[in-house]
Amino acid sequence: MQPAALPRYTLAGLLVAATAVLALAGVAWRAAEQTLRAGNFVSHTHAVLGTIGLAESDLYRAEAAHRAFMISRQPDYRREREQQVAALRLRLDEALQLTADNAQQQRRVDELRRALAERFELYRDTQRLIESGQAVAIDERLDDGARIIAAVQPMIAALQDEERRLLAGRQDEERKRSVRAGWTFGALVAAVALLLTYLFLRLSRDARARRSAERAVDEERRYDALHHRALTLFNAEPERRPMLEQTLDLLADTGRFPVAAFYEQDEWSGALRAVAARGAPADLKPLVARGDGPLGEAARSGRPIYIDALGAADGMALETGLATLKPAALLLCPGGRPGRSSASATAASSSAWRRSSAWRCTTPRSSRAWACSPRSCASAARMSRARTRSWNARAG
């Protein structure tokens, strides 16, 4: 048997599912990339804000050290001021590098550097006056410094406000993008789930159909084997009683009728007499009157009787040697020549059939009855005709 190819809709569904999975991977990769880029941007913005904040702190420390130097004339305060000024210049250089992608921020940093350069020049001028021993108008110098600082503070605030605005805008954009990505991802997942569910249901249905076809093929194979064995039996066995016993063995080999008996009608008394049995209990009745019980009724009416509602209260039991079992169903099938009922077969089945599975099969001369499925019943009829032809040939 050649392996079954996948249906076209299954291949198409698998391709669509693979495409959806690739789309999910693309969405996930793009979302991860955007998240990484957003994280880098947020980190960069916080770095710029941190640099500007440190520069502002360095400026205020330099102002405090310069005022202390003007009042006390101590060189330690001068050195501290110079250290803070050097650190402030480094902060401005770093801010200039961090804002290389923003021309507006670059202009603000340059303006801030020029304004601070003026303040640094006042530092140096005040230091020259103090070191030369000249009089220094401290109040005037303090007012000049306060004026420059008042002009510098809005510049620093503008740098910080711009960075905060950029950060808020990027965060809002990322939130919207995350919502869109979430909806897209959810829609793709739902589509894949529905598609896979559909494919699973279709494949399950195809698998059930395939199993059903395989069972039909197996039944056909068993039917052919049974047919062959029956033809061999009918042509090889000339004696009627051994042939009937081996026929019951054939029924048992099907797995459905482990227990069976064959009755024929006695032409003198009209009763049914047991002539062959297989696996039957010891209390099997050797004679059954026509119309007596289901077996006699089947012989009288000429119609098969199928009983599948056997319970513990029915009193029917089969002794296997290991345990006593209850049969699942009972089939009583009459047979004989046309217009005359000459034989009946009764068989106990190990599994219940559908009622449509119980067929009546008659043989024209051999006075045999079969308990079988529809296909096996048709086979029995053909085998009976073949057996009749064989006996006729021998008689001739």
C-alpha cells in the first residue's frame, strides 16, 4: 500500500501556518529591535540629562568656591574653583558629543559655553586683581556674577526641558507602538490557533476515514481468506458431518462466533436435531421442536433472529475452563431448500452486531445455515453453489 499523500488543503494550511509563524517571528524580532532601540534612546536621554545636571552642579560649586576665595583670599578655594571649572568644561564637551544628533541642542550648548566663558573670564580678572593687591569691589563683582548666572540658568533649563520633551515623546510613541504590536501579535496568534484547530479537525477526520478504510481492507482480506478456506473445505471434504464441523470452525476463526451449533430437521418427527457443534455447553439440547423457543421459531418462520440484550438474568453462560462468560449476542439463522426449512444454525457471538449485520443464507442442497456478516454471507452462498456443483459432478 502506497503512503497516502497529504490533501491539498492540508498542504495549503501548513504553508499558511508556516507563513503565520514566520510573521510572528518577524513581529517579535521587530518588537524586540524597537524595544532595544527605545531603551538605548531612553538611556541616552537620561545620560544627557545627567550630564547637564552635573554641569549645573559644577557651576554652583565653582561659584561658591569663587565667593569664598574673594572673601578669604585663601588659595585652597581658588584651587577648588579651578577644579570645578575644569570639570564643568568636561561636562559641556560631553553634552556636546551626546547631542550630536540634535542640532538645536548643539546650538544651546554652544550658547551656554559662550555665556560661561564670560563668567570664567570674570573669575580670572578677579583673581588678577587680588593677586596684584589691588582693591576689589566685592559687591560689584558679586552682582556681575549673579547677572551672568541668571542668564545661564534659563539656558540650562532649556536643555533639560528639551531632553524631557524628547523622552516623553519617545515614550508615548513606544507605548502606541507596543499597543499596535500587541494587537498584531494577538491577531496572528488567534489566526494560527484557528488554523491549527481547523487543520487538526480535518486531519482527525481524514485519519478516522483512513482507519475506516483500513478496517474495510482488513475485512476484505479476511473475507478473501475465509472464502478460500471454505472453497478448499467444500471441495476436499466429501463427508457431510465433518464438513459441517469444519464449517463451524471457520465461523469461530472469524473471531465473532466462538460457540456455534448446527441443527437439521428430522423428516419423520419434524423436530430439529443437533448434528454439529463447536464450543457448545454440555446441556446443549439434542432435539428442539419447531416453534419451541427462539431456535424453533426461527426454523418455523424462516427468518433469522438476532438477540443482543443478554443479561445476567437470562441464565445463559459459557464455560471457558478459566471462567464462566456471558455471550454478548445470539444469532439464530434458518436455512434449507426453497420452500422447505431443513436446517438452522445458532451461534453465540463475543461482540454485539448491528441488526443489519444478521443475514439469512440458505444452501440449495447441503441443508446448511450460516451465521455471518453481509459479505461473508454472500461468500457462503457462492461457496455453497460451488460445493453443490462439486457434489453434482461427483454424483454424475
